[in-house]
Amino acid sequence: MSSTSYGIGLAGCGTVGTGVIRALHRNGALIQQRSGSEMQLEVKRILVRDLDKSRHETVAPALLTTDWQSLVDDPEIAIVVELIGGTGLAYDIVARALTLGKPVVTGNKALLAERGTELFALSKIHNTPIHFEAAVAGGIPIIKTVQEAFIGNRIKAMCGIINGTSNYILQRMSEARLDFATALQEAQSLGYAEADPTLDVNGWDAAHKAILLATLAYGFPISPTEIHVVGIEQVKPIDIDFAKQLGYVVKLLAVIREHDDDAIELRLQPSFVSKSHILASVNGVFNAVAVNGDGVGESLFYGRGAGEDPTASAVVADLVEAARSLAHELPHRGFLPWGKQGRLLPIEETSTAYYVRFDVTDRPGVVAEIATVLAEHRIGISGTHSPVNPENPDAAFVDMVFLLHSCPFGLLQKALQKIAHLDCVNSAPVVFRIEQL
Amino acid sequence: MSSTSYGIGLAGCGTVGTGVIRALHRNGALIQQRSGSEMQLEVKRILVRDLDKSRHETVAPALLTTDWQSLVDDPEIAIVVELIGGTGLAYDIVARALTLGKPVVTGNKALLAERGTELFALSKIHNTPIHFEAAVAGGIPIIKTVQEAFIGNRIKAMCGIINGTSNYILQRMSEARLDFATALQEAQSLGYAEADPTLDVNGWDAAHKAILLATLAYGFPISPTEIHVVGIEQVKPIDIDFAKQLGYVVKLLAVIREHDDDAIELRLQPSFVSKSHILASVNGVFNAVAVNGDGVGESLFYGRGAGEDPTASAVVADLVEAARSLAHELPHRGFLPWGKQGRLLPIEETSTAYYVRFDVTDRPGVVAEIATVLAEHRIGISGTHSPVNPENPDAAFVDMVFLLHSCPFGLLQKALQKIAHLDCVNSAPVVFRIEQL
């Protein structure tokens, strides 16, 4: 077998980019052996913003450039790795590479979720694949699993914890009774949250990943503007405490589910998960995705979601696939759209059980008044609790928690609007979904 | 895109074979859409032993044959699926198909573990792949994960529960305090164990799978005669009870681990697993494999290990890969050997902590006598217990459990041989490894 070398243009040399260089350096020979070919993957150019920044010793200064177009166009570059993030320059780089017939490897979930329709159309026209395992849960090959291993399945549901930063913050809020701001600060000081943690804590990092998973499973483009996303910024220690007392854990959960009429439910929010469910045990910066297919039944995949080495591992696997696709003129595996036009279920029509906490005046009749409005809307109550708030045990205003049977979210919203007008209710209620997984 | 049809020859039409026919029937259109091609997978011939047996309605009688050679040689057959099991006729079918350049899909772990070296050599000579995702944990794409997704990793360890039948039996022995024979009978009546459960309960079904995983990760052929395999037939309810009292669960565990000097540890036995470890929660007929790679770190994959639909799902995914390899003249991905000659660590050199139960005469001095022999062998004791045996609380002969610090198994064996000669010890000691996962 003759040795073929594939030149790699690496756009971006931050944590993950450096990880890719180090992984190829450390395991290059092993990768050749394990791929059963003499394939050599060699980083030939590296796009950076600042040529003078100090870098890891494996990053050869001679390869650095600040000119993205010369990198992509360089005839020595066969595969382009995009790791700069964002949806502007990253788009230009990916689009240009596809136009030149150079396979792309990217970990950019925002780019694919926001502008994937355009890019996958280019991929199809130029018969050049985009590989993006690194975009969702780096240490878990969930893209490959859904797209290849479960190709014979109708995917019934996927539920997961796919943002390690917010999972870490929620865990610390729970175990150390920290408030959100303090837990976030801690995560930043440990390097688990970036200097700008906006997309992690507002849910959009996870939402972008969920869009990719749903598009893979159901084959129609989903616009970020259509989906329901709630982050963890508004989660209060008091609700985490109450959740614990009731046998639940609060997790930022992506829920994707196919309904009988082919409508797809897709939502992202902090949810109550039963302590006994395996997802409740996913701690720290780990990710997990549960997949239910009509053939495989229940399955679950667990691993590190981010970080230098796990994400680099996904990029390297995609580089091997990209080289294989060049060697054998493989087409892309089909991403979107692959057939049917799909329909998202409006959030008002999605049903779960709920935890609703009201801040009420502590007087007789409160439960009856709230329960009456719920009854008028035909929403069942599975329990009411007035948990002890350890910070304020003797207050005149108390927390009253209602646990509600499953009903459409829109119906709950209507009932809550009416309840808000009761004079015993002092502020907007706090709502968490209770997931049946 | 023009539509290409790939004729499938299905050797074997039992549970899994029928599942494959049904899955292609149910999800054929979806598979075409999801694969991004007009690929059609069509079962054209089916090898059976008995033409007259009653079969599922989707199995067309006209396709049945009892002549394996005419099936494999049929020019309409492009891909051969081997699901008959065993290492005799199955070998002939697979070898013939490879010789004809027809990709093979198989779920036959015994065949690949026992005769894989010959078959993968044929695969290489004829540049025709063998796909075998269905051979290990049908509902978990662990082959694809190790071979493709983690190709950039040095695999440090894999530990798993990869035989659902014995996992179910151990769970029932634990929760219902059944003895082995009764639990096995129950598993058979529920269809979780076959009429001949030998390979499930003696550990060899799991051992064959472990050999495949280790060979994928480390690239050298491993002979079944070289590895240490203990089944669950000798597990007693009393040890399961004592495990519980000590905070452990008994699981039939495959342990594969790379040591610093490149030697590979590979063993299969019922082991103590801490109740708090995620593998302790894998119940019923589910499988789970924990993988530790130098890039991805810790990860875990969980799903159904066997059964009609999960295994058929793996076969269908491999059929898509096989068709892809035909369409694009893809070589096999490299299985074995891919380079280095490896070395298995002799079982005597493998170290764990241990649980050892002695049947002793209940008199003063017993602990001292046993402890003295252990001290002579420099084996540390982390605790001794004389747990109450609920079946025999006032016996003159009692169970004395020693929990031992990690030491090489060979050293433990020497100490136990000496202890066996003490007159206070009445029978051969019972040993379980306590795994540090």
C-alpha cells in the first residue's frame, strides 16, 4: 500500500486546535495502524489572529498565517478544519473549502444550526462532505451513532444533557447551595466556563446541538427561531432544594421526540429529572444522550462533552473519515434535507407534568383558590406542598408548590395567567417541567 | 441519482434473521432517505435448515433455500449476511463470500473470536470487508465507536457487561434470592436464555466479544485458549448477599486494560462492583461498556445487548456500510493484525483487590492463622467479616470473609494453597475480584 499524505489546514489554534495538533503528534503512528492504511494526516497551515502569541511547543511557528483565503486555497491543503467559532468568517471558510472540493471538519454547532441549510446545500452541490462529530458532545460519537449506527431505526426520542458548563453550575448550586452567580464564577475560575459564558448559560449552545441532532434524525431544516429555549440563569437555589425534597434533580435537558402525527417536539430547558433516572447521575462537565429507536430500544451514551482532548479526539476521527472520503471519492452521507418536510410541534402543544411554585400570602383559602382555577382548566393536581424555606421559615409570604399532572403547556399558561390575578399570589409563578423519560 | 439495488443473501432465518427482514420491510424507505442515496437493500435468498417451518409473514417462501453454496454464488447476491452461528458451516459461508468479493455482515462472535485470524486474512487478500457490529452488544455501536470514533485514541481500558443473559440471572439471584438453577430456569421461560445456555453462563459468549474488542483496540490476534474466563454457574446466593452487605454488586465483567509495558490484561469473571458505580446499575438484559481513551477520557455506552430488533438494527447499519463499500470500492477498515505483536498479561500477574470467603471452624485463633499466612505472602487485609448467614445463624462452621488489598492473582493463589492446609479451613475458598473502575 502506498503512503498518501493529506495536508490539513487548521483554522483556529485555541484549545481544541492545539489539542488536534498534539493528538496527531502523540498518536499519529497509531492512527495509521488502526485505520489499516498508510494514510498520513499532516497539519500544513494554521490560521491564527495573532502571530506573536505564545503557543504549545508542538505548534510550528512557520505554519502560522493570518490570511484565511491563502490557507483554504493552498493546493497543499486537502482538508480544512474550522475551529474559529462564530457564524461569519467561519461560514466564509467552510463555504470556500466546499466550493474547492475540500472536505471540512468542524466543531462549530452555531454555524451549522444557524446556517447549515446553506452549507449542506453547498456540500451536496460540490459532493464534498462536512464532518461535525466535534460539534455535539466531543467525547460521545453521537453524530456517528444517529447517522450511521442507528440508520435502520425510526428515532422515537432523544433526551440529553449536552452542555457541560451549565451541568456543572447546576450541580454546584445543588450540592454546595450556591446561587447562580457564585457557581458561574467558580466554573469560570476552574476553566469550565468561558470568559463570555452567555451561550452556555442561556441554553443556546445546547439548543444548537439539539437542532443538529433533530435534523439528523428527522431530516428537515429547523430554524433556531422556531424552538423553545430556556437557560439556567433564572434557576434559584430554592427550587433546586424543593426538587431534592421531592425526589428530583434539576438538569438542563434537551428533549427531542417524534409524535404519532410526525410532528417533532424539540425543547431545551432546566427540567426536573427523577433521582433514580440515569441522567440524574450525570455530573460535572459530563454529557449524556439517551436515544430511543424503534429497533434498538433504549440506549444511552455518556462521556466528556467538551475540553481540549475529547473534542480533538472527535476532530481526529473526522479527519480520518475525510481522508477516506478523498481517497475513495465518497459522497457526503446525506444530512439535510433528506426527504420529507417536517413540522415542529408548537411549544403550547407539548405536554409534561409540572412543578409550579407560587409566592403566596400565608392565609387560609389559598390552596382552594389556586386549585379552583386549575380545575376550571381541567388540569389535575398530583400534590401540593408548602416546603420549609430554610432561609425564611416564619415569613408571612410563603412558597406553595403544586405538582401538576401532564397537560399541554399552552393550557398551563392560560391557567397561570388567571392565577396571577388572584390577590393571594404575589409574583409570577416559577414553572419547571417534570420529565417522564 | 440513480437507484442501485443490492441483493442480500441471508444465511439463517431465526430470531435475528427475521428481525432483519422485518426492519428492512418497515424502515426501507427511511433507510434510503437517511443514507442520502437511492440505495435499495433487498433480501433475495434465505438459507434455512427446514423449508417447511412456519415463519413470519414478511419471510417470502419463494426465497428459501437449503443450499448454502447456491446462495453465496448467486450473481444476484451482492452482500452475504451470516446469522447461522457456530464455527463450521458459518466459516465456509463467510470464506466463500470473501473469496467472491462479496462483503460479509455477521453477528457471529464465536466465529470471529475462534477463526477471525483466517477470515480477516481472506478479507485483506480479497479487499472485501467483514462487518460485525451485531457480534458485540447489538444495541450499542461499540465496534464502530472503538474502530472509527475513537481511532485517534490510545485505548487505556474497556470494562463491560456484555452478556445480558447472565446479567439477568445475577440480578434475579440478587433481588429474589434465587439460586443459580432457578434463576436460569426463569430466564429460559422468559426467552432471555436459550435452550442451551452453556456459552452464556460459562462466560464464553462474553469472552468471545471481549476478544473482538481487545483485538480492535490493540491490533493483535488473541487466542481464546490464552485468556482467563470464569462463568456464573458457581456463583452462590450467599456471596451475592455478602456483596450487598459490603456495598457491592456481583456482575459478570469483561476487563480489558493496557499496561505500561504494552502488555494487555484481558479477563472475564463475576466480579464485585461498587454499588455507586454506573455499571452496578445496568440491570436485566442490558449491556454496557465503559471505554477509557487517552483523548476522550471516560465514556460509557449502554443499551440492549441482544434480541431480535436491537441485533437486527446493527445488521441493517452494517448492510448500509457494506453497500457503501461496494458502491465506492472501499477497502476494509483494517482489523487484524494491524502492526505490533502484542502480549497478554498472564492471569497470575493481574492485580485487583479481592473478596475471599473461607468456610472455617468457629473457634478462637482462626483469623490469626489465616492472617499470618497472608502476612507471610505480604498480602494486606483491608477488613475481615463474619457475616451472618441467614440460613444458618448458629452453625459450628461459619463463613469468614477477608477483604484483601490489591495483589497479583498468582500471589493470592499461593497464599490460598497454604491456607487450604490449615485444619480450621474446611473447603476451598471462594474468591471474587473487587474491581477498581
